[in-house]
Amino acid sequence: MSTQIGNLDQDKLLQIYYQMNLIREFEMEIEKQFMRGKLYGTMHLCIGQEGTAVGAIAALEPEDKITSTHRGHGLSIAKETDINLMMAELYGKATGISKGKGGSMHLADLDVGNLGANGILGAGQAHAVGAALTSKMRDLGYVVITFFGDGASNEGAVHESMNLAAVWELPVIFFCENNQYGMSGSVKDMTKIENIADRAVAYGMPGHIVNGSDVLEVMKVTQQAVERARKGEGPTLIEAKTYRWKGHSKSDPKKYRTSDEEKEWIDERDPIVLFRNKLIEDGVLNEEQEKKILQKVKKAIEGAVEFAEDSPEPSIESLEEDVYA
Amino acid sequence: MREITFQQAIRESMSQEMRENELVYLMGEDIGVYGGAFGVTNGMIGEFGKERIRDTPISEIGFTGAAVGSAITGMRPIVEIQFSDFLLVTIDQLVNQAAKMRYMFGGKGKVPMVLRTPNGSGLGFAAQHSQSLEAWLAHIPGLKVVQPSTPYDAKGLLKAAMDEDNTVVFFEHKMLYGMKGEVPEEAYSIPLGKADVKREGQDVTIIATSIMVQRSLEAAVQLESEGISCEVIDPRTLLPLDEETIIESVKKTGRAVVVHEAVKRGGFGGEIASVIQESEAFDYLDAPIQRLGGRFIPIPYNPELEKNSVPQVADIIEGVKATIYRS
Ligand SMILES: Cc1ncc(C[n+]2csc(CCOP(=O)(O)OP(=O)(O)O)c2C)c(N)n1
Ligand SMILES: [Mg+2]
């Protein structure tokens, strides 16, 4: 029985499988809590996109950095932010990763190298360029992946950032999670080209298209880009084809797409199911191990909810703290 | 009279205008089948089609600039910016371009566009989706700035904005969208630069904008029961500002409280207070002018913190009392 796929050992493979499941369960749990009125504001679920978040970040070392997106819960989990602190943040609690002040759309964790989700599309790509510039100027060796959507790819700031990264040969990877829609805008209506990765040519960097439902392919292609960046050869644009299963945000009747299309992605291109099948086929995972992993996921989520619910609300006195350093 | 919501009043105003004037069209993100982030354009694509209800890519500086170019060549675009916080992505086109073209070109050309955008806190959208930035724009010569507080005003002011030959920034408070009120079915116009006395009173003038008009009216009812009579004035447009109505009221009451949701420091309330004290109303003042506004912080996510970051009814009552019991 082989316990390896390519150069990945069993531990790493099962860790990837655990993370993908943790993300899915986290999202399902918060959707439920939101419906029950326990959570406030808005949230953007990444169910269906677990392969891109986990695959890309699995190619990084702990000291590498990312910039995240409004649909960033999966990215935070993959970068290993403590999910208790994430959950508490969504509950708006004082123990939250941002003390209850940021909420879902601004999840950040500088300690693990997550420079933040962003409420402003296109802003994070410029931050990534700057973070990569720091790495280069101070010879720190880390690389940065900046995540953005197909919709955000049409922001001027994204284009300016790619050009900057290219001319300065910075260690940054522009990772486009093309989930086919920017809110209601189909990528087919909002860009005139077939692949967003084709734009790489215009900036003088390599562009790759990957199947976002294949977590190992995502990881492999990202690894190549990371290697290139670490060697000082500059940025890469990666476009992963993926799908968001849920509406854009908390409530959305999804009038802009068909249920046939949804069904195809959900039934045939579920990144978790595909990876599971591969692991079983290749003898890396058996039923008993799977049960243990799913149990661990369940416990982690239950623990996070309990932690969040038991945590105190922030005090009114904290309102004016942290405006300035 | 029939009652409709603030949101419906805005949609009706645009639809009526679009039926009359083929030069008017709408541009913005998700305004087509999605109906806009807050449902304001719901169903309009069915009546007017994709050409005139134009879904844009997520490219705010690009399509706002396109609206400027289209307006100066004869069209009358309405741009919807999904959240007013994203105005900051469009700001060069608004401030350096739309506002200044006619002046720079020696009085030639005009930029008749309306930029509609939801602002304000109260829904848990946190720091980058909850701001009130009207004072930034009211600082810019060449722009006009509108902030309706009722469905009736929204419909009439939007009509005037669409008839304007200048660029108008039209702020729609998110928490007002669901508010119902009496609105005539036919189109009508409320001139920009004309304040409205929302409630008459004797003891103190409250000058409030947007959602703070509603909170001030609530405060006024409670204060009435304690024997304090409040006059509530809604300027409705910050630029142009109806100074006369404000000054006349303060001359009558001798006291003024200015209330807005935007951060107090550097907010438009400072301008209103200065207008009062530079006028003949100064001689009638029995107490210093009181300003109420948002705390000097970004809007936080937690609902209790969020509520505590901008004036609520109780704060307005307290502010009025501080003014009344002084002297
Ligand atoms: C500058 C800016 N414009 C618009 C928005 C509103 N908005 C938030 S997410 C979104 C869609 C983004 O689409 P995409 O980049 O494809 O990411 P996805 O939501 O599909 O993950 C829009 C229009 C925003 N947050 N910032
Ligand atoms: Mg998308």
C-alpha cells in the first residue's frame, strides 16, 4: 500500500484533507448560525472553493504571506488561524481575532502571515506588491500570494499591481479564484477573454490555468510559482477555475445562473469528493482514518462555537481603542 | 395618499424619468437581474433592457469616468455605486474631472450625471461599508450633494437631480430603504437648495440630515412630553445649502443643535454651526451651538459597538437638554 502521492507523504495529504473538510464544516456551521440570528452583518461563503484555498496555501512555508478576500474564511483556515478566534470574531466577541470590530469581511492574522481580507476589491493586490517589496528589499526570503476573484480582476488597481510586480520582479503570486461570478456578473459577460490567466502576457509574467477542483494540481502549479518567486525571477498569475456553491452573500436568489449549472459543479466537481476518491484509490485513506478525521473536524467546530458563545461581548470602553498605534 | 418605501420611491423616480427622456440610463454593478445590492433597481431591466440598465464589470473608476465622458457628450447617466465607501475608488473622476470641467473649459460643456450611493451604518457591514462621507464631497466646488430623509423627499429630490445640468452625488441611507411614507404617483420635483421644516417648534432648532432627521423627530416627540418644543430642520441638500431657513429658525428659537451620522470632527455640522454664528442669528443665540456626530473611529462590526459609534435618539435628547438647560 503506497502512502504517497508524488512527493507528498501521507501526513501532508491527510492534513490537506482535514483542512478542506474543516473549511466546509466551518462554512456550513456559520450559515446555520446566521440563519438562527446568532451572527450579524453579512458573510460570503466559500463552499466549493476548498481546493483553491488549501491547494495554494499548501505550497507555502509558514513564513510566507497571503492577502485574503471578502470570501476569505477558507483562506484564513488554510493559513492556520485558530478557528476559535475566527468564530468568536464572527460572533462579534471581545475574544475575536479582531476584538469583534472587524467581522467576517476583515479577517486578518498578521501573526500567521495573513495580511487581511478586504472589503474593497483590488486593494489587497497592491498590498501584496508592497509586502513582496519588503521581502525583496530586506532579503527576507518570503513570498506572497494575493487572492482575488474573477470580478475583482477588472479593478484598475489589480492591473497596476501586476505591472508593478512584474517590472520590479517581486516574489508575489497573483492567484485568481475564478468562481465564474462576481456577485451577479458572469465572467463571460464581464471579460472578453476566455481565461483571466491570458492577461499575464500583457504584464510580462507567466500565466497558468488550473482546475480548482483538483487540490493537488492547484498545489503543484502554485509550488512552481513559489519556486520561481523565491529564486527572484518575479511574479506569476494563476487562475483556478472553481465555483461558489452558495449565493454571493447571506441571501441571494441566484437569478443570474441555472440550477443545471450548479448541479454540474456540485455533483461532478466537488473538490473534497474528488480528493477523497483519489486518496482512497491510492490507498492513502481508509474508512477508519476518514472517520477519525471527520470526527476531529466536528470537534474542532463544536469547540469553536462553544468558545465563541461563552466569550464576553466587547466593552463600550473598547470602542475608541486601536484607532492609532 | 398611497404609501411606498424609500427604495420604491427612488426606483419610481428613475423609471418615470427614463420613460420621458431617452438620454437617461443607469450604470452600475449588479443593477440588472440582481436588482442592485439593496434592490433599488429591481425589475427595471425588464422594462428598460440591458442597454439602459447597464451592468458593469467591477471597475468603479472606469465606469464613473465613462459616465463623465458620456455626460459631457450629451447623455444623462445615473451611476449607482454599490456602497458609498467605494466612492473613494471613483474619487478622481468625481473631484478632479466631473466637478471642474466646465470651469476649466471656460464655461463650455456640462456634466449632467447623478451618482447614487447607499451610505451609513446599522447593518453590521463594518468599517469599509458603513461610512458617511458627504462632507468630503460638499467640500468640492462644482458638485451638488443631496441627502434625502423620507420617501417623499427622495422621489422629488432625485427628479431635480436628474434635471440638473451638474454632477449630483445622491446619498441614500441604507437604514431608510425600507421606510414607508406618502408619495404622489406622478413625477414632481423638489428644488435642490431648499430645506424643509419637518416639525415646528419654539425652544430649540435641531438641524439634522438623512437618518438623523428621523431620530430627531423621535427625540422631539419625547422632549415635547417634557415641555421642550423642538423645531426640526432638514437641509435635504448640503450643496447648495439653504442657509436662510436655518438662520430664520435659530433667530426664532435662540438655540441650535446640529446632528449627523458622519464623524463629528470635520463633519458638515461644523459648516452649519459656522453659517449660524456668522449670520444675524448670532445675536439671538442663548446657548452655544451644539454638534452631535459619529465618534472619531471607523465603524466597528459588533452591533452594540456599532450603535454606540453614531448618535441615537437618546443622544439627541441629551444634546438638546444640554443646550436648553445652559444659561
Ligand atoms: C471596490 C469594490 N467594489 C465593489 C464591491 C462590492 N462587491 C463585493 S464582493 C463583489 C463581487 C466580487 O466578485 P469576485 O471578485 O469574483 O469575488 P467572489 O465574490 O466571486 O468571491 C462585489 C461587487 C467591493 N467590495 N469593493
Ligand atoms: Mg467570483
